[in-house]
Amino acid sequence: MNLAATLLGPLYDLYIAALGESVGIIVSYVTLLGLASLIWWGFANRNDIISGFDLRGATIGNMVLLFLLTFVIYFVAFDYLGFPMIGSLTVAVSSTLLFHWTISTLEGEPV
């Protein structure tokens, strides 16, 4: 059983196709080792990550609201206005970023 093929899926196939069998397997296992190290580092430094990203109820709620706003704008632009996918995504992300900037500038950051 090849653990790298199971966990990486199409990325494993891409490594094998691009680099060959032996080098692709080595790169796949190095990728798994890197991902495991990143997860371990995140758990070890979770308090620094939470304070650095300012993860509290209000900011998480704000992130969820912005994500939902982006999804709604994308849906409206793609389905109702007939924009292509890339155009809809561009309009949705740029509109949401403008909204976030406007609200944070006009309202100010909480102290």
C-alpha cells in the first residue's frame, strides 16, 4: 500500500508523471513529511497563531460574513448576469475587498 498515493491523490500522479517513478515517490513522501511538520508546528504554536491572526468571535464572524458575501456576489454575477467564471470570481472578490476596506476605514478598527 502506497500511503503517499492515497493521501496526495492527483498530486501524486502529477509527481510521477513529471519526475518519474523513483523521484516522484521521494518527492511525494517529502511533501507528506512537510505537511505533517506544518500541522505539528501549528499545534505547537497555536496560541501565537490565534493571537497573531486575532482569532476571536467577532473576527471569525466577520470572515464568515465576507465569505458569504463573496459567494452571493459570485452567484449573482455568474448565474443571473451571465459573466464568465473568472470574471464572476474577479468581481466577487474585488467587491468584497472593497466592502471590507470601506467598512474598516469608515467604522475604524475596534480598540
